[in-house]
Amino acid sequence: MKTIQISLNSIDKVKSFVGAISKFDNDFDLVSGRYVIDAKSIMGIFSLDLSKPIDLNIHADDTELEAILVALKEYQI
């Protein structure tokens, strides 16, 4: 598992983020404070405080991790 910080500060960013990670079969969790939600859930993401950076837990092995990080580069802080 790898954790990165991301910023989803607009509706368009949330939509494109969900589209980007939905291409992968891996599990992704967004962690904001004490809340942990499935990162592929648009409704779940909108329940978080999007004004602050959010931790993204990526559950993937090393072979898939590089492709995932490239796909998520625009959201990383």
C-alpha cells in the first residue's frame, strides 16, 4: 500500500479523478480525518471536506503502482 496526498478542489477534478482511478481494478481509499471512503465513489468524495488535502491509500503491488501514480499525477500535491 502507498499513501499520497491529493487535492480535489473542484467538481470537474472529482469527476476526472474518479474516471482515472476507475480504469484500475485496485482498491483506493480516501482518508480525511476519521473518515475513510471508497475513492471510486463520487457521492462518498462529496461527503468529505474538499477544501483540504486528502490522503489517498493505493492498494497495489509495485508493478501496477507506477502506472497508477502517472495517471494520478495532476491530482498530487
